[in-house]
Amino acid sequence: QLTPHYGAAAQMLLLQLEMLAAVERTGEEPVLVIGAGIPASWVSQPMRVRHIPTRLGTVDWGWDGQRMRVVVRGPRCAIRLGPAFPSGTSIDASFEAGGAL
């Protein structure tokens, strides 16, 4: 029986979480990127994720096939969708009081 090293397992989990929601800090202000690691084949189906921890706070999002709805429990920030989502997709974002990690 093989058991992965705990460090490797933790890195894998963090990578999986980042494919769903991640904070990009390449510019002056941080940008929340939703679904950067989502394969294009998934976009044809509705998706919903909840309680994804990020450096800006906890994120929930839902995709209905045409519109993205995002709830951030943390400070207001810019939001961008990953490359699999159609350009020009509408993003309905709301921000609630909450703490960043």
C-alpha cells in the first residue's frame, strides 16, 4: 500500500483549490481569478463551489452556463474569469464582511 507524503498531498490540495479560485497579485491591486484551472469541457455544465479559502477571504461561486455569480467574504476586489469561460461573460459579484486569510 502506498501512502503519499503529507507535504505532497497538501500541495496537491492547494493546487486543486487554486484551480477554482485564486488571488493574482501581479498588478497594483489583487485580482480574484475564478476558475483559472477549469477545463473548457466543464463550462458547458452548471457548476457551484462554496467556501474556497483565498488570501482575500472565502469565495463561493456558481456558473449557470451563461452567467457567473460570485460571493466574496472579504474586501472588494476586481474579479476575472479563467480562460475557459467565454469572453464577455457577465459576473454578478457581491461582497460580505469577512476576514482575509
